[in-house]
Amino acid sequence: MNIQAMMKQAQKLQKDMMNAKKEIDETTFEATKSFVTIKAKGNKKIEAIKIDMEKIDNDELEMVEDLILVTLNELMDKIDAETEKKMGKYTQGMPGLF
């Protein structure tokens, strides 16, 4: 394979990677735990936090805070899993790129 063909293949791979990353970044992910729902884009920017107040008492603030934390962590795990699923084919052997 000549250098020009390799460069062309590398450019295509780079374009495919950027398109996959853009698709992930623009996807909205959602996680729900009990009465807390959190939405974020694939770039991990939080879009919304919803708390169903009908399901909680006023004295349960600490539990609400804990649920928000757990829900956020689950949401970030979902984004990481989708990123690995879509980007893993490009980054095999190069952990931590995205």
C-alpha cells in the first residue's frame, strides 16, 4: 500500500470517528431512579433534572440528594458505554481517548 492510499484511509477513519463522536454528543441520554429523572447530552452536559414531588415527603431531602447523585452516575455510565460502543472500533488499543 502506498503512502497516498494510507493517508486517504487515515483521513476517512478520522472523518468517521468525528462523525461518530458528533452523533454521541448530540444524543440525549436519560436515567431515572425512583422519583428523580436526569437528562444529558452525550457530551455530558446536563439538560434537565426532574423530581416528582408527589412521591416524596418534605423531610426526605437527604434521600433526594443521594438519588440525584446515583442517577447522575448511572447517566454518565450510559454515556460512557455508548461512547465505547461507537468509538471502540476506532480506539482499540488506545484507552482513554474519549
